[in-house]
Amino acid sequence: MNTSKLQAFATDARRQLMNAVRARLDAALVPNSDAQVDDPRAFDFLQREIERAGGSEQGRKHVVERYAYRWFNRIIAFRYMDVHGFTGTPVVSPVGLTSTNGLPEVLAAAKRGEYDSRVFSLRVNDKAKERIEGLLSGSILADDPQGRAYGLLLQSECRFWNRNLPFMFENVGKEAGRVDELLMPADLLAEGSVLRNAVEVMTPEDCGVDDPSGNVEIIGWLYQYYISERKNEVMDGFKKNHKAGANEIPAATQLFTPDWIVRYLVQNTVGRLWMQSHPDSQLHKNWDYYIWPSENDSVGNEDILAIRTPEDLTVCDPACGSGHMLTYAFDLLYEIYEEEGYAPSDIPSLILKHNLYGMEIDERAASLAAFALTMKARSRSRRFFKKQVEPNIQRIAPITFKEDDVAELNDLYQVNLDSMVWNTYAKADVYGSLIQPPQELVELAASAQKNADDIGTLFDPLLREHAEEVFAQTRYLACKYAAVVANPPYMGAKNMSGELKQFVQDHYEDGKADLFAVFIMRNRQFLRHNAMLGMITMQSWMFLSSFEALRRDILQKCTITTMAHLGTRAFGSIGGEVVSTTAFVLLNSFVSHYLGTFIQLVNGESEKEKERMLRTAALQESGNQNE
């Protein structure tokens, strides 16, 4: 995979899309514009979004950034699905999938009078076909009839795919979905457009067309590169003593995890848990980074989390980004289900329903994580979309209620919770999955789920919808999992906003010096007893005095089963001596006699060399145990 080409494409796409969305926004804001006349409710929603983001130019920039990214996600999603044949008629790709000069096949087919009956049988697309035909025949006059026709085709496809991918394609029954259409970039067919460049750069080979489960890793790389310029802006701001608030945190803290590190962590958490309960399994022979415990380090039955069936292996990434940890966990879990004799057509749905859970502060990354998992599932099962199963990816979003809302909510759910409890997620765009929901909210979320049919219908439906969002977030944050795997956000206290710094000081005193350490503490709270935590973090928690209390707590209450001390240069994509890291696995109980396996990789001069050294060390450990 040519990551340098992906980087050039993604950074150029961001500039192009932001300019194009800005042009559409400016046109919509002109007094008596077509947007205001044709869909006043969507226009009002757009204006409110601008005001919520600070109004004036600040609010407009926020809206441009948000909707440009949403269209980037859609274009790369369609390209990936085109390549794998999931779209039926390619939506952004030509018929041969590789020519950058050919028209998208959905447009070429329309010019031949051919339309996908699945797409245009939807009521929301009733009028679109007639307008497309009019534009292409010349009976409807327009400056760019072919471009306008393609825009309508693209909108129609987005509406259709809302059924299977609602996290990527908003329902146009809601104002947000119609704003997506209102701000859709123009000139997508032009030479050098984002659409044509996607066809060139996202090759069938790089999308994993020859791999049974595809290559969704490309989605993660595109996400990292798309936000790279924004990340540079935020980092430059830090040098000027600017602080990271809600608008800066996603860009400042995202870092795509190399595949070999992901495999090491998942194999030694999810894989280890399965092997402990199923010692006759032969799957470990396929795991290149699995560290087989020595006889002296074998835990007793009282220290094993019993995993009787594959469904018991719940896996969570509380800051999942574009979902790399979870997509590899999908592959490993698929092997487990397969070895246990489950029907291959059932396995993808079972994994998404029972096993994988992700939380994310950034709506764009959450959408990509859900998309990546869905593509994994569809690659393994042709009939997956018919099952209507969505990934368990939860954006932790800010939700606020006024005093009048609180009174109505208490009446609706027959409780007496104060405003502070109902507003637990008021600052969720800053605190994310670090929020620990109060017990009374946890209990209400559980009871509301059981008694959903008994809740009154006479109350404000939007208020009830927001309450359901609160309950959904609470259920994720209150749950305990068999395994947690994560590459958490890295951010020193000096770069945190005042409210974030105060929050971590109040709730995570021992880790307050850096967000990664805060997440070590929070992730342990997500674990069941004898569950396993796998993380890659900065190495500083092992040495600095500011983390002494954190180290002591880990060593007294947990057991380090394996650690790969990576040092610098483990992340080739960011180069050089930027971060010094360590990858480790904790058992969530203390086993006094357990020594663990520690692998020193700091002398590796490159990511590739460190990967080779880790693979060799794991092979040696496996060989020693088999002698």
C-alpha cells in the first residue's frame, strides 16, 4: 500500500472539499437563496448549527469542516464498496474500476437509460429519476446538466444506503441529512476532483480485493492523513500556548496504530483469554505475536476469566478512532467462531452483535469505525446486509437539558434526578469516555431499556430521543468487558484546556500528567475481574516520578503478562524521535508468582526492524514452551 500517495490524496481532498462546501454554504446564506426557499426547515437547522458553533465566521468554518469531512467519508466509502462489488452499479468508479477518465458507471448507466431498481424504488427517490432523465435528455436546462444529473444520482445512492449504513449516510427525513445534500460539493466529475483522485489512489489491490476480508486498514490511513493538516495547526497552536478544547482534541490526539502492534495487543488479550479457557485450541499457531506463558507463569483456574463460548469474549476500545483494534479483533474472533463450528454465514452478525464495542469522541472517526467493521462483515457474508445488524460503535456526544427539560424528563421516566445527573454528558465532546456516569443514571438506563414500551408517547419526541441517546452512552460507559484494547490519546497537561485539566485532576489524580495515563486508569475500570487490558502508550509512566502512584497501583492490583518496550521509531508514519512508546498487557488481578514476558525493542532503528524483532521474540517464546 502506497501510503505516501494516500497522504497526498487525503490532504488535497480536504482542501478541495472545504472550498467546495464553503462555496455551497455561501450561496445558501445569500438572502432568498434557493436553499432557503426550497427547504426552509433544513436551512433553519443549518443556521442553528452555525450559531451553536460560535456564530459568524467561526461557526461557518466549523460547519464547512464538518460537512466536508462527511462527504470525504462518503466518497471513500463508495469507492471501497465499488471495488468489492457491494454497490451493484459502481457509484463513484467507472465500469472497469480503474480508469480515471471514465464516467462513474452509475452515470454512464443512466445515460443508457439504466437505473438500479433497488435505489429508485424508494419513495424518497421518486422525483430524482425524472429530473435526472430530464437533465440528460435536455428537457431540463442547466449550466452543467451532466454534473447536476450525477449529483442527483449520488444523492439517491446516499439515501438508499442509509438503510444499511445509517452512520455514514444520514436519513434525509431529518434536517441534518438534507443539509448534507444542500452542501454537497459541485464539480465532482472534473479532472483532478476528489472523486477521480479516489479512483486513482484507492486501487483494488490496496482495498484488498484479493483478500477474503478486504483491507479496511486503508480507511484508517486515510482518516489519519485527512486530519494531518488540522493536527499540524493544533500542534502549532500548542507552541503559542493555545490549549486543546472540544474542537482541537480529535485532531490533536489521533494516531493510527501500526498493524503489527495491533496484532500483538489483540492476540495477547483476546487470544490469550480464549486459549486459557480452551487450551486444546490450535489457533495460536497462526498468531505471529502471541506470547505463550511459561509453566511458571501459568495462572491458576481461580485467576482465569471463564470464556465458555465465543459470544462471551466482549472486546472494547474506549477511544477507537477509525477502528483498527476492533477490525483485527473481528478477524481473530472469526477464527474462534469458525473453529467452534458456527455457520460461516452467521459469524459476522454474531461478532458485531455480541463481541465488539467501540466508543469515540469524534463523530467522523466513529462513522469510519462502524463502516470498517461493516465492510469486514460484508466481506465474509454476501447476505450480511439483509440481517440489518449495526456495529456497536457509540459516539460519546455532548447532550444538554434545560431546567424545564429536566422536569419533563423526570415526569416521563417517573424519577427525581437533578439537573447535574441529566447533564452528565454536557461536556462529552471534551471528556469523552473518561466520563463515569452516576449510578442512578446507570440504573435508569437499564430500566428504560427493559421498559421501553411502557414509556409515555405524549411527551416531546425530540426530548425523548435525546434521553435515549443519554441512556445509550451510559450503557456503553457502565459496562464491563472481557478485554479492552487501545491506543489512547496522548496529551500532556500543559496542552489541556482548563476544564479538561480540572476534570482529570478531580477524577484521575494519579494519571493527570498526560491523557494516556488517564486512559490507563479509565480502561482498567472497564474490565471484569481477571479480564485483560492491552495498550500502547508513551513509555514515561514506567519511569517518571509523576506516575509513581499509578505504577504502584498497577503493580499491586494487576499483573503484567507481557510488555514490548518499543522506544522511539515504532510509528514509521510520524518518523524519528517523536514518541517513545511501550506496548503491554495487564491481567486485571494480582498473581504473585507471575513473572511475565518482557521484550526489549528500543535498539531497533526502524518500525520494520522492531516488528521483526518482536516477531522473532514471540517465535522463540513459543519454541521454548513447545520443547
